Amino acid sequence: MIAPSPVDASELPLAGIRVVEFCQMVMGPSCGMILADLGADVVKVEPLAGDRTRRLGGLAAGFFATFSRNKRSVALDTTTPEGQTVARRLVGASDVLIENFRPGLMARFGLDYATLAPVLPRLIYCSLKGFLPGPYEKRTALDEVVQMMGGLAYMTGPPGKPMRAGASVNDIMGGMFGVIAIQAALAARERTGRGQHIQSALFENNVFLMGQAMMFQAVTGRPVQPWSVKDAPWPVYDLFEMQDGSQMFVSIVGEEHWRDFCRSFARPEWLDDPRLATSADRVAARPWLLPEIATLLKARSPAELAATFERLGLPFAPVRGPGELFEDAHLNASGGLLDIVLPDGRPTRIPALPVTLAGHRLPKRLDPPAAAGRDTDAVLRELGFEPEEIDRLVEAGAVGRGADEAGRPQAA
């Protein structure tokens, strides 16, 4: 059992680092969430109406709740001079700024790196974009766009039918690389005293993922085939149907695994069969061998198969839907799911950051903000604003406050 980390934020690695997040959708918010989980004070700047992911439906309905834990929310109208003044004071009191808006938007509000760097030389400014500088940098990008142009959709779908991966892999990976670059820039600032502008981008993330496939072609001289093409170089590396009709992925690759499998499934004669003597022989025998193995596996229950494969040390995996992960025994025993309260007040659980530090999983300290501006007053007071000034900014429409449970605006 892995115990949760102490909730005291001062004990977390990035304690004392303030991050201001001007982000929406997935890439930027995932970067901010990782920094927040690691202990940074992440202040999410939302428009007065709230981040647009609060209102998305369909498969995007969970975006805001997924990436907004452990953050404070300030609601600002950065199109107003007063809102821009507040934003600049907030940035001036921060170590890191992250933004993932289209090129040129931050400059419109006087919040671009070229404007801020001369007066804030220690600021680390992280831009999360579709493309790094180059011919494509002005293009609009989405995860699906770069998956199509970057080879991932080709590798995921069947031949001739490229298919988007089933998660926002480049958005989240872009956020992760943003965190890596931010931590490197923080370390560099310790030595030099200077901040810098850093970038991460969807397309280049995708190309990085494709390195193995690109090197296959470089090494062999042959184009790589999609993963869906079952020309695997291993004897058993497949999905099989089980007794209850569900599916399980099973891999039997090494010689020791092959011997253990044959003995455990009452097929010792296969060990003496010259057609199955080597791994290459078993690959050649796949047309008749796999149906035989499928018959063996379908006669047993998922629980029996899982126990046998675990005892033998064979790689295996039942095929699950995402909703089944809420009840996963390992996740629930190891602190892999965090209890949170959704913005609408319902309790649920959410995956923790997939790391341990000093033997602990990182905790949830704050629920996703129930309303945009939940922490406006507290953050502005930290910046030196008096309650009367905050009230005037609210009345002028430059800043907003979250509502209490009854829907009433909070007072300063």
C-alpha cells in the first residue's frame, strides 16, 4: 500500500513556486495541473464567464474537472485596461507564466514575453503551441491534426483507415514536456538569475513519439506497417476471447514462458513438436497454433486465467473500458485515484499523477474550482489590493468572483 503524500504543500517539491496559467482546453491545463500536483501555487486565470471547458459536452465534458485540481481560480477580463493591470501584477508576483493561446493573442493584452521580459527578467514564460517555430508555426493545430500529419493515426488504424488514438496523447504529452522545460528553466535560473522563454508543441511531440517507427524505416529500408497489421515477430502476441465473452491480451514470447505455458495448460507434447522448436518456428506456425491456444483460453474464466498468468509471469491484460478503472483493485489499493468534488458538487475520483516521491503518491489539496473566480479575492489581497479596490474592480467588470453554494457572489 502506498500512502498518500502529506497534504502540507510546503513539503512538496515545487512549494514556493507561483505559476500563473493563461490556458484553456487540455495542453496548457495539463501542464498547470502537473505543476500544481508537485506543489506549485498555480493561479488559473479564467474569463469572467469561466473557462470554456466548463461548458463543453460530449467526450470533452470532463476536460475542466480532469485538469483543474490543486489550482486557484481568478476571473479577469483581460480586454479591459483594469483587467490587464491586475494580470500584470499577478505575473509580476509569479515565477512562471504558461499560455496556450493562438499566436499574437497574449501580445494584444501586453502579456507576451517580449513585453514582460524587460521588466521581469526572472520570469519563465512557457508557450504551449501547435508547432514550434518554423513554416507551420502560424497554423491552427489540434491533437487529431498532428496525429494525422505526424504518423500516429497511420500507426493506430488499419491500413488505409488512419485513426485517432483514444486519448489526447499529444496535448497531455505537450503539457508534460512543458513541465520538463519549466523545471529545467527553474534550475538554470538558480545559476544565472535569469528567466527565459520556453516552448512545447503538439506536432513535435507527435514526431517524437514516431521516432521508433521512423528508425524502423531507417534501419530496415522498409516502410513500417500499422500496429493493426498482425505480422508480429513474436509467436503469441494477441487478443483472445475468454469464457465469459470478454477479451484478454496475452503475450508468450520467451522460451521460459513458452515452456511454462505448455505445462500449465496441459500441452507438454508441444515442447517436443519439431514444428514449435524455436521462436521462429512458432511464428511460422501461428496459422494453426493461435486457434489452438484460443480454444485453451476460452475454456477458462477470466479470474482463472489472470491467476495463472500472474503466477507464470506472463504479460497479460483484460480489455477494459475507462469506466471500469474506478473499481480497479490496484488503483484503489495504491492511492492511484484521488477523491474530488466536481464543480457541480458531485463527488468522484480521478487519476493521480502517475509517480511516487519518497514513497508517496501526490495528494489532492484543492478541488477543481466550482466557479470562475473562486479565489479572486484571496489572490488579489496577496497582491496588495485592498477590499475596496477589489469591489471597484468587480463593479467595473474587470474581475469576477466565484459564487457561494446559494449562487450569491462572494464578498471581499
